Amino acid sequence: SGLPMVPEERLAMCEKLMRQCEKHGIPLENLVIDPLCMTVGADPEAGNILFETIHLIKEKHGLNMTIGASNVSFGLPNRHAANAAFLPMAQIMGLTSAVMDARTPGVVTAVRAADLMLGTDPWGGNWIARFRAEQAAAAAAAGA
């Protein structure tokens, strides 16, 4: 019947899917929900709708979620900067994974920094290891 643009209606779709999974014996911890990321270039409220949807699903059911992250900036200039701002915001709301271009340093760094700030990188182990690896690579390149 179309894509709902109201977070509560998206939550209802999620719950319908959950019931189907339970009916067929699929454990809910195996379920990964896509809360449907739309472009803010076509609807300025698309980001807020997505954030609220993520929050509702996480708070009510604690499910894992993934999105096509670059959808949010489709059709806009300087997409990498928009995506680098967007992903940490989605993480704060409860997003657990994203389909994204891991070749874009600014976006990857923003996600890693959000992991650090949100406590999903305890004691900054991944943050520090990545920093050291970048320093070693820069030193090796300078010596070559």
C-alpha cells in the first residue's frame, strides 16, 4: 500500500514482520530491520522521520537495523559531508549497521568517532588502533 511517511506506521510494519517471523519460527535476534531511508532532497523531513522510526523500533523492540545510508543524500551536492553528519545521528537513535561506501574517509571516521563517543568502542581500542595504523602508513610512505 506504499511507503508510510509516519514513524508509527513504519513501526507497525516492523511489528507485522515480527509476527510473521515468530509464526515461522525465526528468532527475532536474527531479524535485521530496514527502517527505510529516503532522501532529504525530496522531503526535508525524511531524516527526522527516519530518526524517529529508528528510535521507536530500538526502544520498543531492541532490534538490529540497517539502512542504505547514502539514500539520505541522493540528488544533493557534497554527499559525503551530508552522510558523515547523518550516520552518527542515526547511530545515536539506535541504528546498528549501514550499507555505506567504506572508501570515503570522512564518513568512516565520523562513524568510528560516533562508536567511540557512544561507548561501542570500549576504551577507544578501535579508534587508537586505526590512528596508529594511519601514522605507520604515513611514516612508511614518507620513507619510501
